[in-house]
Amino acid sequence: MSDHADAQPGIADINYSRFLNSVSAARQQSTMKSLGLLISKSPPSLINLCGGVPNSSTYPFKKASITMHDGSIIEIEEHLMKIALNYSLSQGVPDLVSWLKDLQIRVHNPPTVNYSPEKGQMELCITNGCLEGLSKVFEMLVSPGDNILVSDPVFEGALRVLKPLGCNIIGVPSDNQGIIPRALKEVLSKWRPEDVRKPESRSPKFLYTVPTGGNPIGMTLSTERKKAIYQIAREYDFLIVEDDPYFYLQFTKPLAPSFLSMDVDGRVLRADSMSKVISPGLRIGFLTGPKPLIQKVILHVESSTMHVSAFTQVMTLQLLYQWGHDGFLEHTDRVAEFYRLQRDAILLSADRWLTGLAEWQCPHAGMFLWIKIKNIKDTENLILEKALKKEVIFAPGNCYTIDKSKPCPYVRAAFSSCSPEQIDQGIQRLAMAIREEITSGEEINGFTEENDCSQ
């Protein structure tokens, strides 16, 4: 996707150890895991009296046959079933790791593919969906008191992971094109670029963002802004955590370049997911980033979940083998087209029922419409009282704000799973609830601050 024509040489080698917290820095490869990796690369003639692995003859499942929507069949024969039901490597089933690496190279063409490991060579590991990967990244990087940057508003799941870690979460304002580089620069102005590598400066370690079809606001970060943000990251030497589960749900082609495609330094950790394009129940996500950091994530997996379900990895791999990279991308195009039609349906309904009551921007990717309600300062009561009584539910905007004590006039509408008819009825019910909320406020107060809301 990117030929790196405008890439610049790294300003300096990245000292990855300075980003690690003490817990992550202390993680070491287990001797038994090292032996397991050695065994996995040994010939079949090796007699293994080392591993405490159950005997596959005791497994109750023999083989599986899975029927696809198009009528084709995925077969998991006996030899594959033994792999699927056994322990696996913490990095992931090797063939799936390899297939996904090839996909990342084809789609993103990361500059770091041929770097040396210590310089940030691209590495990849399988995770239990995007969120586990993000959790492992945050738990690797964050120490109490650290300053970290997030796009504001922000994915609520990320906040649930970050807040207990005791860091200072600094919001960077966003608009319908994503994070505003000028605002990011203003936030960083309290630190001097020449001092950021000094531990006592406590400069931000990383920026977290959902750049495509962003949850919750549905925005897609423009290529120009990505380039500007990446250059700011280089200037202030922080990492970029690119949470991109909606990347393939872009409604226009070609797909926008990612931060990973621009990463000449090895400072991007990218989280992808099969949840939005294949199935969330499979729990197949994958982290891509500099090898020194991905290896620390793998060590954490070794001592926690051990590995993602080998069965779902094998099942996914057989599907991907059947499709090939071209077939996978054709499938994601079909999924994106489905959601584009869903997007069009909710926009039509919003025009029909919310004109004069609310404002919104057309999302170009993802599953969400971010709606600003006029004349109502905060939407929590509107959604959890008025709208719910009318048998419709949305997500109040304060779910996604860093400071939940501040009023928020937004709601998030997910257009992914309802039919166009349900969407239309739901938006109509929201409009009725808005009118009722405004009228209720006027009756109580004669006038309300909501009617003078300047946000």
C-alpha cells in the first residue's frame, strides 16, 4: 500500500527498554517454553519424554466438517484435529502467524519488515481478539504516574484497561477527521523535545487511537493527519498504539494507509481483529509491531492465557487457506459493502427524523454514527430514561469521555446488527424521546441551560 517514498531515516535508534514498566522488563523466557519451541522444530523421530502433554488418543473429538454460507466445506481431518485440540505456541499456530505476516506485508508493506530485531523488525502474535492484545500492550508499557495520550472521545474498553493502571490519561481533541495534530502539539508543549528521553521528564510514552471508523465517533483519520501525527511522535519519541479493528470496513477504496505502513522507526504497535470481518466468537486478533515489544507480549501470554484456542486458530487458518489473500480481501470488501448500506440506511433515517434536533457527520468506515443532540446538555437521562421507555437504546456519549463528570451532548448509534426497518423505527423513537426531554425541561424550569448549549 505504501512504497515509503517519503519515508525519512530514523532520527535515532529507539530504546525500547525505556518504554517497559518494571513488571514487563522482568519477564523472562521459561526454560520449558524454550524446550517446547525446540521440540516443535525437531523431526518426527524425536522421542519426547519432556512435555506434560495429554495423549491425543484420549481426546473425544476426531474430526470436524464446517459448512460455509456458499455451500463449500472446511474439513479438519484427524491430524489437524490433534493440533487443534493440543497446546500451541504462545505466539500462535505458526502457519497462521506466517499467513497473517504475509497479509500485513501485502496490505501495509511495513518499512520494518527487513530491519534487524533490535532495530524494531516487524513481528506478529495472535491474541484473544483486539482487546486482549491492547490489554497486554498497556500492561507492558504503563507504570503508575505515567502520562499517556488518547484520542478524545475514546473507546470505552481501552479506558477500562488503562484507568486501573494508575496512569494520567491525557485526551487529545478529535473532530470528524480524527485527532487534530495542532491540538496534539499543544498538549505536548509542556515538554521539550530535547528532554523527552530523560526519565524525570515523564513525557508521554504512547498515543492510543482507533484511526479507522473510530469507536465511538465513526471518524477516519485522514492520511495527511496520520503523517503529521507520526512526525510529532518522532519529535517527542513516543509510541503509537494503532487499534484498527474496523480497517477493512472502509466504504471507499483503495484502503487508507495505516500508521504501520508509515513506520520507518519501529514505533507503531498495531492491533487487528477478525471479529468484525469473520466472527467475534472465534476470538482471533493479532498484534503487529517491533520485535522487542511483541516478544514481551508473548512472554506475558505464556504466563497468563498460554495461547489463543488452537481449535479456533486452526479453523480460521483452514478458511484463510481456502480463500487465499485475494479471497480474504474480496470477502472483506463484501462485508464493507454490507455495512455501507447499513450506514446509508441510518443516514436516511437521521435525515428523516432528526433534522433540526441533532447534528452528525457521515462516517466513511465502521459501524457507528456519532450524534450530537441539540438543546440537551447531557444525554444520559435522555437515553437511560426517555429512550429506554420507548423501547430503544443507544450508548450515551459519556461512556467514551475521560472525565465522566462532564456533561456530554452526544449519543453513539451502532448501525451494524439491526435491519434498515429497525434502524428507522429506532431513530424515530429517539426523536420522540428528544422532544419529550426538551419539553420536560422547559416545563420544570421555564427555560433550561440545555436550550443555550454552546457545545
